[in-house]
Amino acid sequence: MTITVKLTKQGNSTGVRLPKEVLERAGLSRGDEVTLEVTGGRVTLVKSEAPYSAAMSAYEECRTRYSKTLEDLAK
């Protein structure tokens, strides 16, 4: 899906309004926290994970990646 929107003044900041269909397709709701990833001339908006979920994801990744090392350290 590609859609064009305008940047608008919002107080002392500049904002973009996201249409309802965009929010629905992205699984976002008003009040959700998002992370902006800026690479070159591109801005990607990603729904932020809850701190616990992010920590558990990192734990699972490390546990999988370093399982042999962790077993050796436990001896």
C-alpha cells in the first residue's frame, strides 16, 4: 500500500496524520508507542514492543545463539 500525506504543523512540531486504513493495516491504534527508524531519506515507523516483551525477545535470541556457551558456563 502506498499513500501520500502532507506534513503539518502541530504545536511547535511537525506531524503527519495517518489515515484509519493505514493504522488498521499496520496493527496500530491511537495511543500506541512507535519507534522511528531513519535511514538515508527514508523514515520507517515501527510499533514499539513493551519493555518486558523486548527483554524476553532478547533473552530468547541469546539463549538460542549461545546455548552451548551457557551450558559450558553452568558446569
